[in-house]
Amino acid sequence: MSVAASNLSREELLALYQRMLLIRRMEEQLARDCAAGKLPGPVHLYVGQEAIAVGVCHHLEDRDWITSTHRGHGHFLAKGGDPARMMAEIYGRADGICGGFGGSMHVADFSKGIIGANGIVGGGIALATGAALAAQLDGDGKVAVAFFGDGAANQGVLMEALNVGALWKLPLILICENNGFSEFSPTATVTAGRIVERARPFGVPALKVDGNDVLAVWQAANQAVRRAREGGGPTLIEAITYRTRGHVEYEVTFITEPYRSEAEVEAWRAKDPIGRFAAYLATHGLAAADELEAIERAVGETVAEAVRVAEASPEPDPASATGHMFANPR
């Protein structure tokens, strides 16, 4: 665990921990609901990567924009999205944040600056670049952040974003969550070179950090966001992490041979970002055991309430579907 930034108070550190734990417990609940057949579709969980979303989004305000991925629940919650409305959305219910029509891969809330998750690999990069241009034109210091995976780093849109971002000095932060896999393919088998170095030809600053260390992520994001707000242009951050769940929760129904070993998964579980941060807080006298237990209880209550809201919410009216698709529905 890196040395804590001196201007992070004890209360802020505990808030980071609580937000990470909320993401974890929400995702674990969704894993159980998926296994029980309660969800109308598959879910791609963020378990193991919580430090990245939380470390970055701590620097952002509601007015700042983020774009996400198919693994977007963590980004939504880290940016301040409503847990109950997210759960209802994943349940496909009318009280969901998108009325139940978006589902797991499309949670969004413009009031919180969450442009949305995206099922298209690299799809959020162009959206964030456009949002960064809009922010620059507004001239009020907003920034745009694109979260994307290592597989998306191979999409041409990343190079286009780096190019135009550098030319126009856009307030854009590109966060590559390198979790070691492009779906079921190890990154080393599909990605040449080092992702962090892809910014170099464009003159864009780039940082590689331990994505399982929330303080290391916080520090890197602090530099990038400050630079963007001050007109210094974009930054690329490659955060090294690991997803300890599968690519998608239903994969056991069609994957006939394991694509990674249990030993590998267990080795990464030993580097779990939440456990590491809890140990850091305890070791440095920043949180007593009863305080961490109180946070656990509070998070548990939030998750239980989110499930209650989702289960009580009605299904959307099918007749309203076209109202979300066309300007003048008939």
C-alpha cells in the first residue's frame, strides 16, 4: 500500500473504504441473484477492481463526466449513483435508473455525470472525448473520464482520442483497467507492447499504477484531474488489476475448459484491494475493528434496501418502449 496523500483526512479514507465495500457487496448480491435466476440477463461483475473506480471518482464532482464499460456497476456506484435504482435497473424494473430498459450493461445517470456503461468494447472512449470537448467549450473546469479495459486498448478509437485530445488539450482522463484478460484471452496473447506507452507518440503523459492500491490510484488520478482542470490536456493511466469473478456470471454454462488456474485466482485474491486497504487502515491506527464492522453493517443495510426496492418495483409497461427510442413515437 502506497503512502497516503497528506491531504486525505481520516474521514475521507474511511469514505473510500466504505464506497469500495459497497461496490463489492452489491456485486456479490448480484452474483447470488444471477445464480438464483432472479435477473433477466447476464451480469459482468467488478469484483477485484473496486480501488480503481473509487480512487478516480473521489476527485470528481457531479458535473464531471464518466463513461464506462460492460463491467460498469462499480463506476456507477463510485460516481455516486443510487444503489437501489441501479439494482432495480439490473432487475429490469420500472424504478430502475433507466426505467428498466437499459439493464446491467447500460446503467447511466446524467444528473451524476454518468453518461453510461457500454456493451461495445471501447465505445465509451469516443463518448468521453466528446464530453471533454463539450467541457472545454463550457470553460468551467469540468473533466471527462473514460474507463476501459485492456482489450479496448487495442481499438483504434483510443489512438484517435489520444490524438485529438493532445491536439486540442482536452480535459480528458483515459483509465485503462488492465485486469489481465480480454474476455477469456490472457492479455499477453492479444496485446502487443505496453499499454501505458501508447500515449508516448502523442506527447500525452501516462502513468502505470497498482490498480489494487486505492491510494496509488488516488494519487495518479489527482495528478491527471488537476492537469485536465488547469488546461494541461489529457492523461492516460494504466491500472494493473484482476477480476476474481469470471468474465460473465453465466460463463459456466458454455466454457468447457478453464482459461485460468485456481492458483492464479487465489494469488490475486491475496492482493484484494479491500482487504489490503482495511489492513492499511488498521495498521496505521486509522480505523478500529468496531468501526470497520459498523461500515460493514451500514453497507449491508444499503444492499438489503436496494434488493427490497428492486423486488417491489413493477415491470415497465411494454407500451412505453418506443418512447425511449423515437422522438415522435406512434
